[in-house]
Amino acid sequence: MRNKLLEYKNVAARFHTIEGTTSTLNDIDLTIYEGMSLGIVGESGCGKSVTARMPIRLLPEPTFKVTHGEVIYHRDGKPFDVLKAKQNGTQINSIRGKEISMIFQEPMSSLSPIHTVGSQMRELIMQHSDMDKKQAKAHAIEVLEKARVPRASDVYDDYTFQLSGGMRQRVMIAMAISCNPRLLFADEPTTALDVTIQAQILGLIKDVQREQNMALVLITHDLAVVANMVDEIAVFYLGYIVEHGTTDDILKNPKHPYTKALIDSIPTLHSTEALKPIKGSIPDPYAKITGCPFSARCEKVTTRCRVEVPPFVSHENGHKVRCFEA
């Protein structure tokens, strides 16, 4: 039986801005187990990154506010709600970067341009261990080598602006795994990289996950990216999880119209048919939507869909769908 690592229990969250209030997350129920790999898929603005940043409290409070639910982290056999801890308190700081780590979308916005790679890695390692500077340096170089960074000892002394995009992403991965986390969130880790480098980075992340036996949550807008990377997929739309199941079930037997549309929009090598885009566009994030969040773009919409939010219902093999017509 798999041990629970992180649970989202009926979580709802909002961003309060000058322009208005956004329904960022709605009724999120999700369980991440030790050693599992999960793909979170959806268009921009659907709540993927917010879901990842919430457990380590990397969101701008009080602009961001959780209005309902719990995020339970299981640590040393003792579950606790991370939302009740102080945002930058001792408890969260002991988890952030050590037990739960993250690879961010754009390394240049996450790594300091005025500090060397080594100084940034050394600071993180020393913060979460008893190593001195010499030991932390040796460990950092070892981790850079594990992340397949060539000339690791030289890169240790480089600044991030001296490195290529692919190399910066490898450094970001090295930093994320340097303290042997139990859970790694990879948030669009191949953004802005060419196809060859993308494949290398994804392969590296998967290898590291296996070697360190950590749980992996891969966040992307592209179903094709997660196809060979994860055991389960959760499909997000406008802050809701609209479908969740094993990778095979989601890709071979999608039940939600949005998931089907995502799969239909993926180009294939031997297809001669034109790509089928998803009709319509994502609604304004400040708009108040009644009924199913996908109803305005759905080809099977009914009157009921326009006035009621479908429940998240379990089908065979634990396959869950938020759709009246599924």
C-alpha cells in the first residue's frame, strides 16, 4: 500500500487584485503518494502553477487567499495542514527546498544573475544540512554532475548569464535535487528549449526521480510531454480538475470533452488531417461563470451544463470525471 505524501482536500483559492477577484482554484481534491509520478495538464491560467506553489507557500499573501480546504503534508508519520503554518516560519522553511522542491518555468527569473551557481547552491545546501562550505561545495559539484552538467567544477564558478538555456535548466534541476527532496514539482521545465534539449531535460528528470525514489509532479500544457513521463494525469480547466486517471486511461479512453479536445489537437507523425483546434477561447479570469466551466466551448453542452457545476464522479479503475455526459 502506498503511503500518502501530500493531499489537497476540497481546496478553493482566489486572487484579489485591483481588477477584481479570480476563481483560481475550485474544489481541488488530489492525493500524491510517495514515489508516484503525476502530470498536471491544462492551458495557461488554469491553476497548475498555483497548485504547485501552494504547499511551499510561494504565493503573494494576502493577495492570494485560500478560501476553503486543506493541504495536508505527511511528515514523519504526522500529517499537518501547511496552510496553517506561517508563510516564512520555521516549519515551512524546513520543508521548502529540502523535502518539497521545485523546478521553475524560467531559470533566469529564479536564479540570481549576480551570484555564481556555486554560491547559490552552497547556500541552499548549508541551510538544510550540517555541511561546512568545503563539504557543501563538493556536494554541489557532485549534484551538478548527476544533473549531467559538463565541466561541473567550472560551471560551479560561473554566473547564470554565462550559461545556455539548457545548461541553466540543468543547474535548476541540480539545485532542486541537491537536498534529496521527497517531492519534486517540475513547472513547465522545458519552456523555451528546443526539441532535442527538451527530450534530454525530461529524460534527466525521470532518471533522477527513479534514482532518488521521489514523487514527481510534472506541470505542462502539453499532453504529449507527459505521455511517457507519469503514471497518472490530472487535467485542469479554469481552476477545476475536470478529469483524473492513469496515463493509459486518460490517453486511450478520455471521458471529458476538454481532454478529448486536447488529445485531438496533438499533431501526429503520420496524420494527413488538419489539426483540430479547441473552439472558442478561455473566458476572462475575472468573469463569473455559471455552470460547467467548459460549457462555452463544449460541443455536447446541455441546458443543465449551463446552470450546474458537474460533480467529480468516479468511474471504473478510479477514473474521475467532472461531466454530466461522461
